[in-house]
Amino acid sequence: MPAHGMPRRDLMTVLSLKGGTATGRLAGLLPRTVVEEPPLFLFVTALALAYAVYAVIQHDNFRTGLDLGIFDQALWHYSRFEAPASTLLGLSNLLGDHFHPILVVLAPLYWVWSDARVLLIAQAVLVAASVVPVFLFARARVGRVGAYLLALSYGTFWGLQAGISYDFHEVAFAPLLIALAILFIDRRRWGPYFVIIALLLCVKEDQALLVCFFGVYLATMREYRRGAITFAAGIVWYLVVTNVVFPALSPTGAYTHWAYPQFGKDLPHALLGVLDHPLRVFEVLFDSSQKVKTLFYLLVAFLGLALRSRLAILLGPLIAARFLSSSSQFWQPYFHYSMTIAPVLAMGAATGLAGLAASLPARWRPAVLRGGALATLTAGIIVTAAVPQTPLKQVVKSHAHTFDDPPYAPALRAALARVPPHASVMAVDPLVPHLTRRKLVTEIEQGKRVADYLVTNVVDPVGSPGPWALAGGFPDSYAKLQGEVLNRLGYYEPIFLEDGWFVGRRRGAHGAPRPAGLAPASALDVRALVAADISWERARASALSDVLRCTQLGRRHDGATHDCWGAAGTDLRRRRPVVAALLASVAPRVGAGCGILARAALVGTATFGQGVE
């Protein structure tokens, strides 16, 4: 084995390119790998395709939301050579919220196809491409077979799946860049390494801390000068972004995403606080069972082998940034927060496994390397089965139903077709990323100005209640959301109403309204509906009272239990046909909105009656 743990073929490749430019070396990595490892290329292609198809179908079925809309609107502005504004967040420049200038490289894609699905496909390709450096790094340590097993384990890692299934985020660039940085350090390719570090700093402001730890990692390898340069770059970048860029671009004049108040008001104060009370870190790290559970999922997926590697140095900032946060959202095994740690875990596992094999007799090493890689893949599959709501688990469990349209999709598509391309619009969360390629789109929120169009569901709660989710439990949130919708309806002329989906156009803004979908019911029909409602509520209350009384008798083993159940629901059985007939007669006569509600009530009465029986 040559120096630095590389096989002879990889070492010769590096030597042959020694005179090339950094970008030339970087650009030549993928074509050489395709020639050397065709199965790897097929796996990466299949993975990118699978992830892209899953994400696009989720979007087409209205299972994406606010985050995708935020980035879609920003990229739409970038593609028009404009500042990346976000009316969803109320920002004239999204870089004042998080600093992610790397997103601009995706803007040319919008010249070809201006659609939110471009971001989902790009994210799938970036994540799949990160398998290549992980494989190359692992091949030098665990052999070709072991590297393929680790690449498969990494490519299907639950943390990457969670990121793919949750809209689009700027950290989609991070797995590829982090894996390349580790690979180029391993191969002593310093030009490409520093190019990658510069790009990683442009992913998001918090990657500066990881860059600092890359400097520490280099120092442990006695690369003191390059380590010092890397460490200084991370520190300077973080200070410039938080003290210069954010005050200039943020409407508050400050960085608004500091999530570690228990340690200090900002990073310098937090570091001083940790130095004063170092044990406080461990107290906070394990103060929640959810933190422990998610940490377990992360480490066990690769058998904890990364902890035996020098790469464990890079785990420190990634784990701290997530599990020392005061926001419980970071502790969950969902969302996109596991994407940055994924390559470190996988590549650390390769190093840890190689170190373990090196401590054993030579005749055992090949079997240990392959068996350990297979055990890692097995552990990853088991953990994926344990983590809730991963795409792979959903597909295996639900099969084709994972990709089924929601029942309301046809009506919703018809509703969206009624909104002109450039009109300002206010909508509920799952509609947002379908409407963001315009100058003004917002969620329905108190205090937001009236847009030209309003799109929402006036019958059923669909998707997340958006800003109202912070108001308390979801029922309360939806009640507040619908209350705000009710307050705004007076500003709009109805132009579409089907299956509860309502499209309103601002009164007086665009000439005469189209045919209204919300017509008032006659006084006679209203009285009939009110009478039906009163009768049904009495029948429902009586049935529930009967069930409760009979259940209590049964628990006491009372002899009257059998007779009680025989008589239970008598009032419900008597009233239900009357109510159903009344609803069926009124529904065709009342306006579209009331007709929808009447038909829904008709189904509801039948369902409730069957449930009681």
C-alpha cells in the first residue's frame, strides 16, 4: 500500500495530474471514475433518478410546501438577474435570512425550465453524486467490494432520504462538497481542496464552523500551514457574514437564527460560556430522549465506526450545531438536518473499519473488511425501517399508494389554472411552491396585504396551517387560519369553487367578476339545514351517551349490559334517515359552497352511523 492509504492506481492518477489546474483536476474526477467503475455510475444514475422521481411526484401531489416555495421564488429572481427576494418571508433579499450565494449556480437551469421541480431534480443529482467521492475514499481502505457495500449504505442512508423528501434546501450541496473535501485531503490535492472549501462556505453561514474543524483535522495530520489557512478562512467568513452581510441585508439588521441562547447571545459569547462550564455541553446534549434517539439512529446506521476514525473531529461541530440547539425541530430524525453529517459518517466508517482490520492477523483482514461493510449495510437497512416516514419505508409499506394523487388534486389543479401567471396571490401552504414564480406570493396570514387572488380550501384543512402552526395545536391553528380566510372573503369575488377549493379575485381590480361560486341559500333551505343540524346533533349526543352508559355497565359486569347495548342508538337510527333525506333534497338547490357542505354532511352522517353500529 503506497503512502496515505491509496491504492497504486489512484496514486498514479494523482501523480499524472500533478501539473494540472485545480479545476481541471476536479473536472476530471468523474469521467475517470465512470471508466474505472461502470457499476458505480449505474448506481449513482439509478439513485438520482429514484430520488428525483420520488420528490417530483410528491410535489405534483401537493405534498411540498413553504420551503420549496421560498427557494423557487429566489431562483426565479436570480434567473432574471434580480435580487433573490422572498415575499413569503417578507424579505427583499433572501441572503439576509441565510447566506447561501451558491444557489446562483442553479439559476441558468431556470432559463431552460422555470419550475420548482428543477430544484428537486438538482437536489437529487447533487446527493447522488456525493456517492462517488465516498466510494473512492472507501475503496482505498476497504477494497472494491467493501466500497460498493458502503456506497450502497450511504446512498440509501435514512438521513439523505429525509432531506430528499422535505422540499429543497441549500444544504443539498453540502454532502458532495464535504465528501470531496475529505477525499482531496486524503489525496493531498490542495488546489481542488481549497476550491471546495470556498464553495462550502457559500452553502450556508453555519458551514464556516465545519470549515474551522477541517483546519483542526488537517492539523492532526501535521498539515499545519494549510490547517491554519482553513481555520482562519472559516473564522473570517463567519465574522464577515454575521457582522457585515446580515446587518446590511436583514430587515432586522442582525442575524436572526441564533438557536443557542442557553450558552450565550452569539457564537463568541457561547464559546466563552462553554470554556467556563464545559460539562454544560454534555448536559444539554443528552437532556432529551428525542436527542438520544436521533443520535442513536445516526451512529448505529454506520455501526459507530466513524468514532474510531480521525474524521470524528468533523462530527463534533455537526452534532453540536444540531443537538445543542434550543429548537426541538433540529432533534427530530426528519427534515434535511442529517444531510451534512452523512458523508462524514460513511467515510469515517471506512476508516474505522480499515483500522479495525489492520489490528487483526493479515489472513482475516479481507473477510473482516467485506463482512464489516456488509454489516454496515444491514444496520442501515434496519435503522431505516425504525426511523418513521422515510421514503424507502413509505414505498415498501404502501407500494403504489405512495404516489397516488390526493382525492382533492383534480379540483385543486383546476383552481390553480384560474390564477393568472403574474398576478399576486395569497394561498395555503401546499399551494405555495406551485405559485412562486411571480413577484408577490404569500401565505394567508394576519397583517399581510390583500393580494389580487386568494386560493384556499373552505371546507377541509389541507396541508400545514403555515404561520398559524405557531399559534398552538393544529386544530386551534386551522381555526385561526379559517378565521383569517373568513375575514378576507369580503375583499374577493368568487370565480371558482369545487370540492372545497376556492379561488377569489380581488373586487374591482379586474373588471366584472366571472360567475360566482358562492351564492346565498334561500331562507327556506337555510331553515331546513338548521333543523337538520339540530336534529342530528341531538341524535349524535344521544348515541354517544348510550355508548358511554353501556360501556360503564360492562366494566361493572352489570346484568343490564346486554339490554343496554340492544337499545343503544335507537334515537340515532330513527333520526338518521330523516336527516339524510333532508340533506339530499336541499343539496342540489343551494349554492355551490353550501352544496359541498351538504354533501359532505350526508357522507358524514352515514359514516358516523356505521361507526356507532
